[in-house]
Amino acid sequence: MLSKLFFPSAVIKFEVLHDACNTSDHDPILLQLDVAIARCNCIPQQFRSKPAWHHANESQIADYCNNLRFQFGNVSLSFSALLWHDVNCSTVGHMTDINKYVEDMSASCLSAASHTVLFTSNRQSGWIPGRSEYVDPFKKKSHFWHNLWVQCSRPRDGVISDIDA
């Protein structure tokens, strides 16, 4: 369960719990460990603008492709990184070259998109998931009956005011 190679002095105490309330035929083992762990601070999710591909038309996508070809022409890759086939290679230069290439390609994609495609915005109001399927039919019906009531001079009693839409 715990490798002595990874945790040679991690186990401080261990014991088997024989509890009468345990109806299982297994007895749990309680371990007390001394293991250094890194803590992760959770930060609140922040808005990041990204390309709104769902709003892009064919012309914008064609412009993006042309801009991307131009951007890729400016990205260089070292010859040694192209010939690198050993996945277990520990040469720092190879990994640095590959990582720089990946970063340059990603930056090219975002740059081409920023010049041709609209990006999302951080609006607090606006689109609400499910609204068009669930709310809009009632909204249209409500507007119809409200307009009918207004056209009839907003009666407070009578046939029009008694309608339950």
C-alpha cells in the first residue's frame, strides 16, 4: 500500500480497528503518517476573455485562417528539436525548444483570433442558460395578453380583465 522507497519514514503509527459497530467482514487499518504536502490555495474563478467562435461567420473564419498562416510563418523551431525522438531524453535544451515552440504556436493562434474574431465579454446580465427554451414561450404569451389588455384601454373588470392566460 505504501512504498518504503517513497515514504521510508512516513509511517508514525498504524493499528487495526476492531470495532463492534463495523458489520463488514473487513477491519480498517488506521495509519498516522508524516508526509510533507504542498498546499493549494484556491482562488475564485476569474473571467478570461476567449474567442467567441459560435458568433464567427465564414468570412471571419477565412480571415482567421489567412492570418494564422501568416503568424505561423513567423514561428521558428530549432532543427535539433525536430530530430528529437527520445521521450526519456533529459537534455534541457530539447525540452526548452519544444516548450518555446508550443508557446509560440499558441500565441499565434490567439493573436490571429484577436485580429479577426470577436471575443467574449464579462457582462453581468444578458444570456441566461435555458431561457430561450423555458422562459421565452411564456414571455411571448404574456406580451400577447398584455398588449390585448392595453388595446382594450386597460379594463379593471369585465371579460378582458377576467381572462386567465
